[in-house]
Amino acid sequence: MLPVPYFHLVFTLPHDLNGLIAAAPRSLYETLFAAVSATPTEFAANPRHLGGVSAFSVVLHT
């Protein structure tokens, strides 16, 4: 671990969306990953919060 502050964020989907994801997994996962990556990026860029550039990894657990 690097000697820097870090945060662990978890984004979950409601179970009710499983059928929709099964019907069009690629487009829905692309949309999900775009939203999940945009959220911490915008948060980190805001001077009110961090005012910087974030780095992160995104992992899909199924």
C-alpha cells in the first residue's frame, strides 16, 4: 500500500435489474461503468472536495 489516503467505494444494482441486464449486458455494463467512473472523477475534481485528479480501478463482481 502506498502511504496515501484512499477510499473503497462500492456501487450496487438492485436485484430487480437482473432481467434487464441479462437482455442487453454489454450496453448496460458500459453505461454502468461510465457512470461509476464519472462519479469519483467529478467528485475529486471539485475544489470543494479534493480539487485534484483521482486514480481508480473498477472491478465487476458477478
